Amino acid sequence: IEFIRSCYYNKVEYARFSSSLGKFVGLTQFGLKQADYWNNDPSILAKWRAEKERYCLNNIGIDYQAA
């Protein structure tokens, strides 16, 4: 299971958090700056790393039953 959070502006993805990497990745010039800022803040990284457990792992049983 992987949790991915994508950040968009004007329909262009500029940054993405991937739980498998455990950090943000910038996809544009602006996204690189944002990802660097977010990756240097331990509280932001801890919040998004915990989202996999909070959201994905609690709902995986429901999703498998529905399929």
C-alpha cells in the first residue's frame, strides 16, 4: 500500500508526497522549492508519513470487501 498526495496549481502537478519515499518530490521549479521547504520541516513530514496508517490501513479492509 502506498499513500500519495499530489499538489496541483492550474491543473499542473508541482509536487508529490510518496509514502514509499517518505518525502516530497518537486516536479516543477516551484515544486522543487516547496518540496525542499516541506522536507526540511520534521513536523510536516511526520504528519504525512502518519497519513498512510491513518487513512490507508484503516480503509483497506473495506476496499477489499467492496471489490
